[in-house]
Amino acid sequence: MECWGNRSLNHEGTKKTRNREIKESKKREDMKKLILLITGLVFLSVNQLLADEKKSEPQMPPKPKFTSELRELSFLVGNFASDITIHDSPLSKPGPGKGTLISQWGLDSTFLLFNVDEIGPEGRYRGHGYLTYDKLEKKYRMWWFNNCGEASEYEGGFVRDTLVLEGEMQTPEKIMKLKLLWHKQGDKVVLRVMADLGEGYKPLSERIAKRLKIGKINTEVK
């Protein structure tokens, strides 16, 4: 005799077990989908935050280029020993002098930096200057400072092979106009300084700077 009653009960139990397994499998699938959804949202959020941070970072300006106008100043770069002639004027005693000039590119080669140390009829003179080319104004500009506490500004350009810069300086009596003229002469650089105290430009001083071949020189003038 077959036990149909027991078989029927076993069949019902198997059916319930299968349904339960199906439900649990569906729950697992739903959980996987939820986890994938949450992971995707987190990934998108992190990417968005990184993108926002990147946008908020300041953009670095392009590095300035060494222009042809700046290259024109290359004859002034180097270490020089100077022979100085001071002319008779209301500002100084006449006589000879000696000095050194050290000039080099600075600030990503956008400025030519000068350091001058001299001994002349009036004693020791030290100067520090910055020379560059103003691309907006299309002219050369120089700022000069010395150990007398004076600060002056010059501007100008090349007249043929001579760099001509003009500026003004306050004296105890009046404003003095100054003109600086640089030109190359073989392995030397000649600087002539002209001054106008109201009667036209007259020679103030002349420096003949001979380029030195050694790497460094003593900045102190003995």
C-alpha cells in the first residue's frame, strides 16, 4: 500500500520550502541592487566633490616668457669693474672713481637686477636697481635705490644701439631731471648720466664698465 497521505504532506512541505527559498533569494537580489545603488550614489557624490574642489582651486597664471625686448638688455648682464669720471656740477665734486657692477636676471627672468658699489670723490656710493620691459606701456622701466635713501624711477627705450632712460629726482633746491644712456662698446658697457637743473642737460658722470670673465667678484670696493 502506498502512503498517499504522508506523500501529500511531504509535497506541501516541499512547496512551502521552495517558496521560502524564492522569497529569500528575491530579498538577496533586492539587497544587492540596493547596495549597488548606494555605492553608485556615493561614487557620484565623491566625484562631484572632487570636481568642485578642482574648480575652486586657483588657476596658476602662465609663466612669463623671456621676450625679445628683454633680450635686448643682455649686454648689461654680468660682472663688471668700472672706471668712473665725475664731472664738475652743483651736485658733486669732480674726480675719478672705481666701482663694481653685478647684474643678473631675476624673478623668472622678467627683471634685470643691478648691484653697484663705488668709491668716488664724495665717498662710497651703493645702488640697487630693477630694470624691465613694460609690455602694456611698451617701454623700459627702471626703479633705482641708493644708500643716500633716494628712490627714483626711469623710463624710455632704445635709440639705435643706446638705451636711453629718463627720470627725475628731488634735490634740496629743485627737481632735477636725469637721463641715463647705456651702450655697448666692445667688451665694455658705457653709462653716461646727464642732469638738467633748469639750464638743459649737462654731463654729470661717466662709467666705463669692463666685463670680468671670472664667475664672481667681491662686491666691496677697497
